[in-house]
Amino acid sequence: MAKIKPQALLLQSKKKKGPSRISIPTIMLYGVIVAVMVFFLFATYRHWSRRSMIRTHDDLSTSEGENSFIEHQEADAPKYAFITTSKGLITVELYKDGSPDIVDEFVDFCQKGHFKGMQFIRVIKHFVIHGSKVDKLDATEDWTSRGKHYSRLDTSLKHEAFMLGTSKTKHEGGGFDLFITTAPIPDLNDKINVFGRVIKGEDIVQEIEEVDTDDHYRPKTPVQINEVTLKYNI
């Protein structure tokens, strides 16, 4: 019997060996590693997604809160004032958008009861009626001279009548005074901070305008403001 050489035996041994197999524990280990990686990626994605949603919600909440605060502030501003006088009721629309600071000051004085009992200390026909708690002759001399002058002018193209305003120059202890124009005034804004207009009760303004006055335009019979009531709508 012929002997097989060692090299031939080695070749035959290599041919008989099949491909090596991966063990079950190894497969399970790889599976666990893959599962952990997938879980980690999913958890990371979910975390950042939730943070983004929370941030967006907070931004929206802040924006809605600011808008709500602004709307609340606007809603808190009265739009109308009901001026009850000894002659009757005058309804005024307040120019909150055009004169916000003056309207706020007016509202503040109303809430303090400042206008209760205020007298119309000057009544200048075809010009203004002036309510104030300070009756200083020198403080209204300029107004009376202007009134005499403007009453002779063609005012058809001038400033509107029935405007509500207050003095730009405050008098000591006088607080907040009121002017209601009874005719168009050319340079109204030079002297008065206009913050509203009469929308009802023009006849009451004209009735006050017709009262008898002395040489200094003081009413001979007192005419006063009984109270001022603020309203949000009419």
C-alpha cells in the first residue's frame, strides 16, 4: 500500500474542513448591541424633539400673554365721558389714540372727583366755555382778547367747534381745567391740548354759551359740572 505524503494529508485536511460557523451567543451579543444603539438614538431624538416643542409652546404662551396684556390695557381705557352739568348732559368721545397721556391724566382726575362742582368761570360767545377751579383774571386775559378777535373772522375753514381740551399751561392749584370750543378756532392747538370732541349735547354747550356774563365773561348765574362719568361704550 502506497504511503501518503504529509503535504497531501495537509491538503486533504483543508478540503474536508467546512466554513466556520458563528455561535449563538455571539449572535445574541450583536443583537443586544444593535438594540442598545437603536434605543439610544431614539431616546436622543425624542428628548430634543420634546425640548423643541416645549420651547415653541413657551414662546407662543409668552406672545399670547403679551398680546392679552396689550388688549387688556386698551380695553381698560374708557372711550367716552358723560359730563353732567347744571344745564344738562354733554357726551364726549375721548381721543385715546391721539392724546393718550392727556386722556390718562383726565381719567385720573375723574376718578379723584376733581371735576365735581367745577364752575364754568369763563363763557365767551362764539369761542369757548372754560371750566376751572382757579379764577384768575390775568390767566384768561389773552383768551378773552382772542375771543373778541376771532368772533369777527370767517371761521368756516378753521378748526372745528365742540372740541374738548385742557390748558397747555397749568395754573397753581388748578389741577386740570376744561375747554369746550363753541366755534372753529384758528390756532386752537397752540393753546389747548385737545383730547376729545362732543358727540352729543351740543345744544347744552350752546345753552351754556348763551348765559349772561359780566365784562370779564364770568357767568352772572353759576353754571357748574355736577359730575363726570367714564364709559367704555354707549
